[in-house]
Amino acid sequence: MTIPQVTPAMGELQEREHGVGHDYAAGSPHIRHHTIRDRLIGDLHTLVQQVTDRNGQCRVLELGAGHGTFTDHLVAAGAQVTVTEMSEPSVRFLRSRFQRNPRVTVIHDKDGTAACQVGPLDAVVCVSVLHHIPDYLGTVKQLIESIVPGGAFLSAQDPLWYPRRSRMSLSLDRNAYFLWRLGQGELRRGLATRLRRVRGVYDDTNEADMVEYHVVRDGVDEDALRDLLAPHFATVEVRRYWSTQSGLLQAVGERLFPPTTFGLFATERV
């Protein structure tokens, strides 16, 4: 008798990948590298200031806050922040970190639906989140409905849509990641993951494939997201840039390599 394989829910896979003791900074270029991090922090402060000037307040929903690296900056800029996380260990960490801060509310979003039920909102922030969501366009569409006039939407650190990228761009990106992974002492996992990706065969029970969902779906379509946001905001800017985990390759890539990653900044919800 063949026993059918049951695919773990995305929440369970997220907890495997981001369990107790997980270091979000180790594999996160937007946290590791000051050029990307400082630019993003500046954008967050700009967002909060602009929205507050228009609406008199800034109620922010931050999806997938991790350990709250950027939550701190949103609060410092003057926002009231609701953060969501699928990983229960990360939720416990966030609640402990912000337990004495009345400007932060933490929600354990087990199945990814709670975020779309929060509102009304002045802004939505998605830092290194959209590529984890299978139906990211549907999710963003629902989130837009919660944003009040004058509000904003910001995303950052998502991989560009693969079909529009050159072979050189994809090769540089993948090889830079592979070299970094080997440097972490994870040779076996790195080789196994690399082999599956070269073959185009993915394991839907393996968090290495499913949590980084963009490898299954060919990245994130920045143009489709821009077109989705455009009717609802006065301005929508797509920002493309090079991003990788290695500090040395980041410094070289910023000067010489084609973009691999993007962010979106939509302002003045109509």
C-alpha cells in the first residue's frame, strides 16, 4: 500500500526554518550590509513622516517582522506598529522584546490570513516577505483594501522576476549564493539544494525549497506588483539593486553586477 505524502503547511515549514535560535541576520543582506540596511531605514522614516504629515498618524502593519530589526525604526519614526509572524518562536521573541512598548502589537499569523484582517491602516510594510507567499499578488490586493487614503505601501528585498533577467544576472546571483552557503559550513545542504534547483525539481516538504518560494515560482514579478498598486496610489516606484549574502561580493556587485533584487514604494493612497 502506498501512503500518500502530506505536504506540511507553510506555517510549519516557516517554523522549521525560523525556529528557536534562528539568526535572521546571517542570511539577510538587508540586515548584514549597511548600504542596503541604511537605505531601507531611510525609506521607512520617510514613509512614516510623509504619512503622518498627511493623516496625522501612521498605523503600520509590518508582515513577517522576524526579530523586529526594522520594527524598532518604525516605532522610532513615530508609527504605531502591528507586526505579524508565522513562526511561533519568533512571535515569542517579539512579544518579549516589545512587551513594555504600547506602540507595538504582535500577532501570531499561523496560516497567513490574519494580516489581511488588520485595519484600517495608514501603511503596510513587507521587508523580505513577498517571496515567501505563494499568492503574493492576491495578498497585496487584500492589503491595499485596508490602507486608508493618504497611506503608503513599501516592500523590499524580493528577488526580481527570473524570466526578465539575463543569463549572466541569474548565474552571478546563484553562484554568489552558493559560495556564501559553502562558507557557512553547510556543504551537504548547499549541494543538495543546488542540485534540485539546477534540475528544476523541488521538494514541497523541504523548508529549504518552500520557504524560499521564489525558486519554485521564478522570483517575484515586480512589474505585476507595480501594475497592481498603480491605480490605488499617486506614485509607485520600483527600485532594483544588487543583493547577496557575502560582504565581499556585495561590495563588488554594487559596482559591477546587474540588479538581482527590488523594492517598491507606493505613496498617497487615493
